[in-house]
Amino acid sequence: MITRRSLLAAAATCMMLSPLAQADYKAEYTVSTVLPSAFPWGQAADKWVELVKERSEGRINMKIYSSAQLVSGDQTKEFSAMRSGLIDMAVGSTINWSPQVVELNLFSLPFLMPDHKAIDAITQGDAGKAVFDAIEKKGVTPLAWGENGFRELSNSKLAISQPSDLQGLKIRVVGSPLFQDTFSTLGANPTQMSWTDAKPALTTGAVDGQENPLSVFDVARIDQVGQKYLTRWHYMADPLVFAVSTRVWRTFSPEDQALLKQAAIDAGKWEIEKSRSELDATLATIRERGVEVTDLTPEQHAAFVEATQSVYDTWTPKIGADLVKQAQDAVANRNN
Ligand code: X2X
């Protein structure tokens, strides 16, 4: 029998439980990544998940789906899937989201960022905020930055030290048409394909080369698929963005939003430091495996910068002249 007393008791129980039970929270949130735990990228996601679980005392559980499996391996669809709520959260590369958020092409402008300080000057300053605003406008809530790293050029044919060395080389690229422009203007023959398809294409010789951070080259054993030459040209670096689908974000209490964000910031900072500190050892490992590593002289570097100027002419208006200028100023003032 329902009495006044039992109703009151039930209401009291509900009130006691509600802040803890959070009936509208999912039992588990999906987190998409492209690279799994063996790579710094996957470790960034692992750290986020671990910190959130710990700090929420197990109330918020996230599960990582790597290799872009939630979008059948098509990493350039990750952002759209997050926007539509098909994916709850992601730690994604600016490259893979740039087809949907044109401002993210900023980081792919060749030779915009000469060193790690330059990356930080952009991500941690006003340009970084403007990029986050652009992501937010598209229905995804960005929380923090991580890092995939400076992307170096490998190939199976020759040691590349000047633009003309790229003539006719078939290079695997990913992401936005900006990469087509960069490699075409250098005289190469770029082909866009997902990461899943990249290693098979290198193995069969369907492509001659690719570009990825040293950590990716190392862990994925790209040396074993005939990539004997590696040029450290530092032409661009892709930051990672920790983000939540805005539809999902709105279901969290303000306290839990703050918790998710701070955990992402801490995980990103941890991963950036870790991956940067591992670079020297990674390079040594790659050399030990017999890969011929080429570093550019200042003159050779300048030749690449000059040869890729047309990419700025085409892409600055698309990305936004103000944003590009803001980023260039941040880079120029980075040591102040
Ligand atoms: O596909 C790539 O090259 C990778 C793994 O670096 C990205 O997802 C951008």
C-alpha cells in the first residue's frame, strides 16, 4: 500500500541518490582515436580516461575505440560522427578534422611552426582560442591540446634534401586538400588514403613515401616496409584535440564538465611532455635500424619554404587571414 510515509521515504531516497546516480549519464562513453596505446596519441587518451575515472570515483566511464573503428577506419569522418552524437568523445588530430573545420588547416600550413615553442605559442595563445571557437561552432566542445608531433618525410627511393628530389614520388597523405596542394607544388604525386590503408600501400609499393611523426614511424615499424630514407624537414606538426560532442557535453553537470576538462588538460600536458622527451631516443632507434636520416641545412630548408609559398596564397583566405596573421605573430614573438 502506498502511504504518505512511504512516498516521502521514496522521495528522500531519490534525493539522496540523485547527485550520485545521475540517471541520465551513460554507463560508458565512447572515445575515438586513430592510434592505439602503443603510440603517444593512444597514451593521451588512456591518461584522460584514467584521470576521469579516478577523479569521478568511477561515476564517469569512458572506453577507447582506436584505429578510427567507430567510423570504419575513415578518420576524416570522425568529427562528423562526434558532431552527430554517434561518437561521444575523441582525441583527434587537427588534420583529420580539417575537412569539417577549415580553420584547423592552420597547423598544416608548411613551415609555419619551426619548433615546439612555436606550436605552444599558437595553441596556448589567442590563435588557439580562435581555433577552439571554430570547433565549438561546429557542434563539438574542445577541451585541451595534445600532440601527434612534427611530421617527417620518409620514402623508399632516395635521400631527400631539396624540393626537386620529390619530383614524381608517390606520397601517401591524409586529410584535407591542403596536403594535395603542398605535395603537388613540390612536384610529387600525392594520394589521399586513411592510416589503415597506408601501410599496405607502402608494402606493395603502391606509394613511395609518407609523412608522419617519428613516434609513428618507429612504433608502426615503417622501416620494415621499405622506407629507408627519412628527412627531418619539420614541415608541420599536428596537435591533438581532446573533445566531447556538444550534445553529450550538455548532459554533464557543471562540476563534471569541469572535471572532464581539467583531466583533459592534465592528460594533454603529460602526453606532450612525454612525447617530446622521447624524440631523441626514438631517432636513435630509427637510425640503428638502418634508416638513412637526412637533416636539412638552413639553405635547403629555405628552398622548401620558398617552394611551398603558393600553399599560403591558396589557403590563407580559406583559413582566415586574421587567424593566419595571429598565428604568425605568435610564432614570431615566441621567445619574448
Ligand atoms: O593517418 C595519419 O598519418 C595519422 C595517424 O598521423 C593521423 O591520423 C593524422
